[in-house]
Amino acid sequence: MSETKVLVEKLNYSIQEAAQASDLSVSKLYKLSCERKIPIQKIGSRVLIPRREFEDWLRTFRVEAEK
């Protein structure tokens, strides 16, 4: 029997996953989350970062190349 694997797009990142996705350090993301400078959701003691909102937040720092 063959197994079918379904890839599910994550809705939220953990701090560690957001660090990997953005090349920011885990400590920097914890600091930003404590300062409420990045979008977060707290569920119990877990800190989750909504993926789409995080990606939108990162885009605000985009610098256009000079022509």
C-alpha cells in the first residue's frame, strides 16, 4: 500500500520557525514579541506568529534598489 502525504501550509510560526524563515535570530524575535513590535498570538504559554501577518510586517522593511 502506498502512503499519500499531504502538505499543509502552516497558518502560524513558532518563534524558531519564524527565525528560520526570516534569517532573524530567535532572541531578536523574542525581544520584538515582548515589545509587541511583531504580530503575535499567545495561546497559553505558547507564542505563535501568524505567518501572513509576519510576512507583511517583513515587507515593510523592503528597500527598493536604486535605478
